[in-house]
Amino acid sequence: MENRRRRLRDRYDGRLLRTVDPMYKIAPFIMKTKNDANNAYEDSVEITEVERFLKMKRAEGYPGMGMLHVFVASYVRVVSQKPELNRFVSGQKLFARHNIEIILMVKKEMSVNSGETSIKVILNAHDTISDIYRKINAEISKIKDNTEESDTDDISALLCKFPRFVNRIIFGTLNFMDYHNMMPKSLIDSSMFHGSMFVTDLGSLGIRPVVHHLYNFGNIPLFLAFGAKRRQNELQADGSVAEKRYVDYILTLDDRISDGFYFAQVFKYFKSFIRHPGQLDVRPETIVQDVE
């Protein structure tokens, strides 16, 4: 997202923020891990306009466009205007991420016995929901068209062969390297634990969203879980009762990347974009950059 020259103490995946308020620099020492700093925000959104929009987009040639794409596109649009949401803490320092990197779990085949694997989708703050649909589908196609395992699956299978003490040494070494900004770019690029946001679509399982933890390993500061569509009868102004459809969602976030006032604005923006998804099909006029 940002084309900047890498400076001393910058990372491959982000630039060190040098001018932030001192509290941001102290917070990672008070809350040493992401799970020390977990906050969860739960909300629901009425989807009458969303369903109308998705029906139109499918008719335009985007089969399968659904709530996942709306949620991801809404997040991307919020980041374009509220870049602090795309920060992360690593080595007890605060960084602004270069790209928008979404981690998704997908099934390799549409069958009960098919395994799951992770994909990382690299997005841009200028992307529309149509761009995001194409990029997600392209990554899913790579997995489904490839008979071999992904890099993450290969590494996981290899680690399973080692005794526990070896894995403790390996992950201890990786944590040390990540903390001291020594992690190779290839590992960061392939890691499902390094990115902007992890998304889980529990609507596909027909259940409500869960309050998901953040992973202490890696640097993902945000986890989004959304659930199945549900119906709710509501009393209207004229005294009649109308059935409305809602989707519930929960955002678990790292409290160290910004403050409560900023997050409150983020939540309002996020819900507004979901409720009125037509905005997501037009590129933003301006992109706001994070501080130095």
C-alpha cells in the first residue's frame, strides 16, 4: 500500500512508527502479548440493502459474491480512511503495515472429508469489492487447481514428524527472530500468522460468530468472525410487523494499535459500509496515510 524506502528498524512487512504518542510506545511493555490486549466488539447489521446489492452483482457476472466479500471490502475501505487499523505490534514496537493482507481458511474441495488450508490475499486500499472478489477467487483457484499441498500445509506436516522438544526449539527460535526483526521475508510472506486480519465465515456452518482469540505468534492484530443470517420480527412506525434479516459479527482486536475513540469511529465506518455496500464498488477519492 505504501511505496517507501525501507529505513533502519523497519520490517519487511511494515515501517516503524516514530512519532506516535508515548503511550503507544509504553503499552507493549504493559501488555506484552496480544492476548493481554484483547478487546472484542460485537454487533449486528441489517442486510436488506446488502442482499439487493449482492443479487445485482451476481447478475453482473460475479457468481458467489457474498457476505465474506462485503465484510472484507468494508474493512479495506475503513483502512483507506482509518489507517491505524492496519498497524501491528512486533518486538514491543508499533508498525504501520505496508499492504493489506487478509488470511482466510478455505476447503480444498466441497466435501465433508476435505481438509482446510489457509490463503493470504494481498489487497490495496484502492480496491473495490469487485477487485477483492477477483483477488480472493484467484487465490482460492490456486489452492483448488494445485494437487500439491500449500507451503503452510507442507511446513505443518513436517513439524508433526518432530518430537515436542524440537518443535519448542523451532518456535522459540522463530519467536526470537520475529521479535528482533530477523525473520526472513519468505517466511513472513507465507505465514498465516502475519497479516492484517484473519477472517472466519461461520455463516457457512450455520452458527453464530464466536469471540475468537488473537494468536500471540506472528503479528495479526484483528480477527473477524461473522455468523449465519438470521430473521427478526420488528415493529414498524405504522404499527405493522416486518421481518428483517441480520448478520452478527465480532471483531477481536489488539488494543495496543490505537485508542478507544479511534476504534469507535472505525466501528461506525465499518458498519456503514456493510449496510450500504454500493459505496464499495467505487474507488475512494483519497487514501489517508498513517503518521511517520
